[in-house]
Amino acid sequence: MTEKDEEYSSLTAVERLVENDGAARTDVTSRPILEFRARNVNANTCPFTNETVSFTLHPSSCLHLSGQSGAGKTTISNYIAGILPPQRGKTMLRNTLGIDIELCQWDDRIPERERVGMLFQQTTLLDSLTVAGNVCVALENCPTTSKDDINHGAKNLQQTRATIKRLLETVGLDYLRDGHKRPSQLSGGMARRASLALQLAQHKHVIVLDEPFAGLDFATAVGVAKELERIRRERGTALLLISHEPEIVDIVMGNAVDAKKDGNTTATGKSSSALGSDSVVTLQRRQTDDEKPASHKLQHPSLFGKDASHRFVTKLLDYFLYSLPLILLTFLASGLAIAMLSSDILRRVDVTDTVLTVVQREVKPLIQMFTGDEDVSPMYTMMINMKVKGMLNTTIPPAKAKLYAMGMAKLFVLEIGPLITALLLSGRVGGSYAGEVATMQSTAQNKLLLTLGVSPVVWTFVPSLFASLIASPLLTMAGTALALEIGSYVAPKYGIGDAQGYRREVWEAIFVPLRLRGVTSWSENEGWEHGGKSLLEYIYSSLDLRCTFSDAFADAVIEITTHPVFFHLIKSLTFITIIMAVSEVSARRKTELTPRGVPKVITTSVVAGSLIVIFADWAFSQLLLMRH
């Protein structure tokens, strides 16, 4: 074996894909890679007016699919690239657009996964990987690479890196300087080159280029075009090019353009030589209904969303309506579980035997003392036991029912009701808002607002905050009411009171009277009756916010804030304010945010907001303990 053969045999399978590329392509030059023909079968819906659109692609050929925007170029290229499913896509195109795909015949010697790749107008790279990482993923998932080859390549990292280096240099990128960069760090031209390297790593015979020069300056576009021309010429890759820049297209075609336009009915192009005599297929765009003379008065376009009130209404509906099913189902489940657990515990609690034992131990000496007898008559004991049991049967069931109702009311109104809602809305509302703002941050929309003289905070945060401040208490009250109502159906099943008595006890536990002198004075005077006082004395006494049990201002504040209704509302408002503030800070913390960072922003806002809400709930519990 020669030294060259030994070197070749040591290459990984991934490298051999690239080394053998030129030889592999010579096997398919004798016949076309692709023959395509589509027919216009509905003049009213078909985007082009050509009767047929047909072309043939040979190795190294370049076909320029030209025409005005909206003529169907991208639709045809998406079908060829496999973005539209072959059978379902064919049916959809015929039924919706009036395009009948009569022929899309690939060379049967080319495996399906090696046929075609696509270079999109936007940067299409995995944002979580470096440029070299993207190329490595493409190599390891190359259609001709087996699982054993992938494992073998992983053991020979140095050889794999050499293959990546060769591919990057093929498209004009430097392995050491550009390979470590993330997609967000690439310029437009570099991103297109990196995307092209992925298609070359996948051994694609045809590459569809959808506006590859859009958004690039002329010099960068020329550089990308020269790389494309060299790659198709040296590697035998056929190109299907969509572009509105004919002078750049000429470069890709190597200045050998053979445009064929057979009138307005048929556009065809064919590559005849081994390298392919390049062609142009032009689609004539159909005049749309919007461009035809209006037979009726056209309506003005919608401006909804430009006012803060519009955004407020949209957010309010979003936060409330979409969150309501989640809140109700959660409170339904939690209310049912807690009600069943509480009812079962109360049903199992029986103090009769304990009380009778205590009575016998304590009452027997008293009977002996009064009667003077050493032995207490069993008749006395039996009568006492019957009396005690009757008293217990009269007092214990109502006490259990009252305890059950008070526990349900205090638990959901004062404690877990606002907390459950807040934790759910931390993901539903906080995560949604953080994702929206982070997306605007990563796509420069916030910078656009600044250039227009509009504050991004006022544009998004203010309407969203006010919407959440309304939605959160309503959702909390709805969920709490459902959970408490569930309790009225569960308790009677366990023999704990009745539904009517339960609702009465819950009402009394929630709407307790405020122990303020002004409220007491109002109640004693029966509303607007002065009770013999002058009007000024009556007004002064009614506005007295001091507690009935203390003159301290702090006690009055605690009495008001810990009242079940106010406490429920204040906790809900505080929690949602925390959630929105954390989301706002998390989303705007990085001014140069990239799309890759958006999921992290959402996760940070949800986790941080939930943790702060839990801490705030503990603080509210401490405040509740300070209530007299």
C-alpha cells in the first residue's frame, strides 16, 4: 500500500464524503438530476400566468427562477426542496393555488436525503452552537454516514475538525477565526456562507437558493456569488436560484446566461452539457384582485393596537380569558382534595370515649362526696354517661361543621388562594410578557420605538401591568369561590354539616366586621341616623379609623390590611406586581439580546418571580400573625 493510500484509509467516513465528492458526482452527469414541470390549471388562483413551468437540472448547472414577487417562485422551490410533503403538498397546491405538479422526477440513483438542500433568505443556523458546531452536526447527520461512522468520527476528533476546517474554507470562512463564533456574531454574508457549508457537508446534489443576496451590500453579495459559482463548478452541485439581482446572478452563472422565454404562455430551461448550459425561467405574475380596479369601496386598513387602550384591552382579554381555564381547573382539583381530606379527618375524630373517661374519673369522687357511699351506683354512672353523650352529639357535629367551614375559608382566602394564582400566573402571564419583551429586544423593535420617540416601557409594560392588576384579582376570586363552593358538596357526603350551613359559616368567616371605631359608630347609629349627635360629630365619629381595642396607628393598619377581603385583594395585587416587575427587569436587562437568549430570559423571569412571590407570601403570613 502506498503512503497516499495509507493516508486515505486513515480518514474517517465523514472526511471521505468530502474527498470523494468530485468522483461521486461524475456518476450522475450522464442524465439529469431533476426534471420538473408544473401546469397552470386555474387562472383565477394560480400565481403565475404561464401555461406551464418546466426545467431540467444537470450537475453543475444553475437555473435562475425569475419573476416578480408573488409569482410563485418560492412555492415551487419549497415543493422541490421537500418543505411541502410530496403527496399532500401536491394536492394542496392544486386545490388552493391551481398549480398541478405534473413531473418532479429525480435521478433514482441519488438517495432521497442527498437530493436537495435549501439556503434560506434568513440566517438558518442553530443558535445554540458555534459555526463549527453547526457544520459538525450536519456532517454527523449526513445521509451517507452510518452510526458506526459517527462513533468512529467521534473517536478521531482531530480528523473531524480537519473536515470541518476544509468545508469552512471551501465557502470562504476561516476555521480558527470564524469557527468559534455564534450565529448572532456573524455578518449577513458570513451567515450565508456558513449556511452553505452545512449544505455541502450534507452532500446535497441540488441547493435551492431563496434570495441569498437579500440584505447584503454589493461587495458581500459578489463574494457570496463567486463562492457559489466556484462550488457548482468544482463540486458539480446544481443550483436553483431565486433572486431579483440579475447582475449578481450573472456572477453565479459564470457570465454564461442563456435566457429562454417562450412568450407569455410557457417558460422552459434546460442544461445540456456536463457542466450545464445555464438557463433562466421567468414566471409571469398574475394580476391579483387587490391590483384590479376596485368594483366597490375599499375599507381603510386597521390601526388597532397603536393606542395604549387598545393594547390594554388585548392584554386584559389575553391574561384573563386564556388563564381562566387553568385557574379554575387548578382550584377545582385543590379544593376537592383539601375538602375531602379535611372532611375525612373530622369524620374520624371521635372524642366521646375520651370525654366519658374524663367524666367518670372527675365526677365519681364528687358523687361519693355528696352521697357518702364508697361505691357509686351503676344507675348514676349510666345516667351521667347518657347525658354526656347527648351533650356531645348535640355540640360536636356543629362544631366540626363550623371548624371545617372556617378552615376552608381561612385557607383559601388568606393563604393558598392568592399564592396558587400567583404561581400559575408567574408562568402564564410573567413568562408570556417576558418572552414578548425579550423578542422585541432581540429583534431591535425596542430600538425602533426609541427612534420614533416612544418609550418601550410605556408601550409594553404600562398596558400589560394595568391589565394584569385587573385580571389577577378576578382570577384569584373566581378560583377561590370555586374551591369554597366545592367544599359545600364534599362535607355533607362525609356527614359534616349541610351545604346551607356551610355557606353561612364561610360568609361569616370572610366578611367579619372591622373593629374600627368609625365602623362601630356607624353600626350603632344604624347607618345614616345621627343618634342624637350633630352632623359634624357624626361625620367625625364615622371617620375614626382607630381600633376599638387600641389607639395605635399600626394596629389600625394591621386590622384593615389583614381583614380577609382586603388581605385577599392586597396579596393578589402585590404578587402580580412582583411578577410583572421581575419579568420587565429580566427582559430588558441585556440591551443586545439575541434570539438564543430569549428562552433563558423566560426561564429566569418565571423562576425568580415565583421565588420572590413565595418569600412575599411568608411575609404576609407574619403580618397575619400580628393581628389581635
